[in-house]
Amino acid sequence: MKYLYKREDDGSLFSWNSKSNHLTDSSGKRMSLGNKINWGPQQMEQTFKPGRSPTTLKIILGHACNYDCSYCLQKDLGNPNEKNKNENLPSFFKSVEKNLDLSKLGQIQLWGGEPLLYWKDCVEIIDKYDREGLKVLLVTNGSILRDKHIEYISKLKCTVNIVISHDGPGHKELRGVDPLEKKRTIDTLKLADKLGVQYNFSAVVTSVNYDVRKIEDWFYDKMIEHGLDCRGLAMAVGTSYDMELGGAESGMPEYVIQGDQLEVFDKSFRESLERQYQYMISKGFDENQIPISAKDESKRDIMSVGYFDFLDAESVIDMAFRIASSMPVTKTSNCGANRNDVLTVDLNNKVKPCAHTDGRFDSGTIDNIDNVKLRKIVERTPCHECRVFSLCKGGCPLDIHTEHFKLNCDIQKVWYGAILDYSLKFLLRTNVVRMDSGLDLANI
């Protein structure tokens, strides 16, 4: 579907095709973007079945957690007293070795609950697959992150990225005790800086914590206050999930930005995007058109935010690359649940669609991988015509209740709509205005 835009600098019109990612001028001629950007992601396969050769392996360690975050997808799946079950690891390793080809494996993700409660399992898994070039993602609330974890990680061949879930100024209200107020945590992060262990923060933007710029500044000030090198901050908008898949009574919808908040949030988010844009442009680009501002994170004057200049899906820069390359839009979800090169398993050899699901979503076993059919996964065909489908991919592919989906859709249209507009601005180096836009943000 084509969408009409106007450039602010010369008033000329152009269109963007949301399926082919082509830009055309008012005469219908393909626009030349010059050498604005020549790096970025590779095209992904569009298969909806897990395969034997994963590039990403997501391993669910268990759902035990020492926090009770208000909006967490897993808050009712586990408990802080759940015990580790290391006895399953030999069987797990044997099943993986027998049934999977890991020659293309580029990343292992270790998921809880709180994965550091399963540290012995983490060590066994990482030791088993440790090699040069492998990346390991470990998402933690940071409350029990200690020197021993950093020291172990610093000696590995693979690269481990520790992602600390933290909501900045809204953390205490939404999650509880703030680990960044504890000297022991700060000292551990300083050790990570010293030993070169990667870490960054991840915040959820919710109805009670949606001033994006305030969140960014909170983290920057905290890093400066404690002398920490980290400037990496990922953000995502909070969404509602009906994990029972039968009604709209669950899923914490009250934490989703909605109603009159949408327009206020849109203005705030675009102000943040503008600041990120101006900062990147002011620092310039190298000979490969890679932003200089992305090269030495510790010297940045503002946080490096995931929705703008990380080389990740769903960001301004990622989308700009796709448009510049006329990369056709795929139907696979951002999380990878319906990609055949992404595999999610638990230590009982069960295959699941998502790391945030329990036994109700078990879809088969690694030993029977060829016959696995992911449970409760849907393709939302009507979404394919939406302006932001190329970014949101129809949202979470789980078959959630319509009321939850609509609530999520409203905020994702605002979030991804702003990202798309700034992708076009980055490519054209001018503000753009969508000509067929109304004021009702919920109907973008």
C-alpha cells in the first residue's frame, strides 16, 4: 500500500510503498537516496515452523524470580522458591546434539524468570557452547548480579551481553527495590567496565512511566553520577497479554498507554527522536556511513537508545536501511517466534513459541523437531495493509484476545509511526509530513 508524504525543505511530494519499501517521487519515478546508508540487517526467511538449524537458540531455564514486577508476562508462572533442576541438562545436551545442527548458531539467549537464580545451569550451558563469534544474551533484573558473574563472563571466548531490566524513574513503583541504589551493584558494574563485559539497560514504557526523554535523562544522570561507562538503553512500549487466551480479564491492560495519553506520548516520543536525530547528525559519519556517535558509547553526551541508533530490528536506522535497500517486508514477527531459524526450548527438551510461555504452549520436543507445530500462533493477515506493519509485524504472534490486541495496536501504531517518520527523515535529511494523516492517532 502506498502512503503520500511531503518534504518540508522543498514542498515536493513522494510516496512510500509499505510492502516493497520503494520510495517514488510525484512522477512515479524511484527516488535515488545516494550513499546515505549502506549497512544494516540481512533479509530473513518467511517460514512459520521451527527448523533444525537455528541461528538463535532461546533457552528457558525456569520461571523462578525474586521480583514481582507489576506488568511482567511471567509473574504468575513461577515463584521465588522454585528450585533449579540441573539433572535435566545431560539429557538436554544429548537431545540438542542428536537433533539440531548448530553450525549456523550465532546467539544463545538465556531466559528466566530471573536467570541468575539458575547460575549453575547458565555456566554449564555457556561452557558447553562457548566459542569465538557466539553471542549470549542474558536478561536480568540486576538485583543479584555479583562480581563472580562478571569475572566468569570476562574469561569466555564468546561475547555475553547482560541486559538489566530497569524502568528508570518509574522503577520503584513498577518493579520494587532499585538495584542501582545499592553500592554492591554499582561496584559490580564498575568491574564490568574494567573487564570489558558488556551490559546495557532495558526499560518498559508504560501508562505510569511514559516520558521517554525523562527516562533517558534519568539513566544518563545515573551513569555519570556513578562513573559508569554504559550508555546503552533499550526501550519498548508495554503491551497487554491474555495468557489464558480465553478472555480479557488478565494481562495488566492498565499499564498500556491508551486514550488521551496516546497524543501526549506521541509528542514526547517525537521530541526524543528529534534529539537523537540531531545528536547523530552533529557527530557525523565515517567512510562507510556508520554514525560516529555509535563508535565510542562511553563518550556520548546522551544515552544511545535502541529505538534509534542500535543496529536492531524496529529502530530508526534499521528501517532506514530497509527502505534505502528496497528490502521487501517479511511477515515474520520481531521476536522470531514464527521464524524457522529461531528455536525456543526449555531444559525438558520441550519446544515453545515464546520464552514467556508455560506448559500450555508446549508444541513438541527437540527429539521430534520435524513434526513440531507451534501452538497458538497466528498470522494477522489484515495487518499486512497497515502503514507500520513493516515495523510491528502484527505485534505478538500469540493468539491473544481481541480486546488485548486492539489495546496493543493503538500504542504500537503511535510508537512505530514515529519511528517510520524519522527513518524517512534520516534518509532525506528533512522533516516529512504524511498527507493522508488525521488527528486520531488510534486510527493511524
